[in-house]
Amino acid sequence: MSIPAVPDIVDRIQQEWAQAYPQLDAQPIGVLGRIQRIATVASQRLDRNLEVHGVTRSEFDVLGALARADRPLRASEVVSTTMLSGASITKLTEGLSRRGLLERRKSERDGRVVLLAVTDEGRALVDAEIPRRLADDERILADLAPDERELLASLLRRISVSMGE
């Protein structure tokens, strides 16, 4: 698969590192630098769109985890699906609860366990934002054919798995 090379900012940065440190192989910057740049730009776009709803990306991640679940979740389950820390989940869920976007309930089985559930208002926020987010993601990937997307996802998955938890 031959793709014409259109230079980008990462090419410049990689070249600068290679010139500054010619004894080192700067090739990984070409891959990981682009992953970081794409993640940064996509995150900035998401942040701007979430401002309208008065929530942060982390808060949206929590609401999204709860909206995807078919049941209330323990905080530890939200941690495992959002990649946020337990301490941040506690702080985020307290704020979301105060604003009526999620509710905290005691488990019927074990009163010591707190379960988190998205409220109707929280679900409405997710329902409003997720189609816009997916459309924005689609625009980012528009230049890739379906087989290229599959290949890219497969390669990135391999890297992700090799990094471990």
C-alpha cells in the first residue's frame, strides 16, 4: 500500500530530533507523535463541544460508562472502563450527583456498596452528545477506506495490548 507522503508537523519534529540527536533513532516519533497529536486534537474538539453541556471530558466519560451499562455500576467498575483513578471517580461522581446527572444508591445486597446510575437528565446529555461526537470522529477518519480503518485499528490494538494494563 503506497500512500503519498504529505508532510505534517510530526515530520518536522521528528527531523529536528534526528538532527539534534543523530546517534538516536527518532523513528518512533513518527508513529507515537501522530497518535498523541490525533488524541490531543480530538480531545480538544470534544472539550469544546462538552462546554455547551457544562461537563468536562472526564465527567462525560463517567456518564458514558453509566449510559452504556445495562445496570448501575460500582465505582470500581467505572474506574476499569474509563481509565480514570478511583479518587477522581469519587470527586467526579459527587459533582455529577449534585447536578442531577447521576445518582448514588446503596446496593440492596450489601448496604456498604454504593452503586452509580445515570439519571434521565444525564442520559439526555449523553444522547445529545454521542451522535455529534461520532460524527466528528467520522470526519477525522473520512480519508481512510474501511479496510484501512480495520488495519489501523488492528495495529493500534497490538500496540495497546503489548503495553499491558
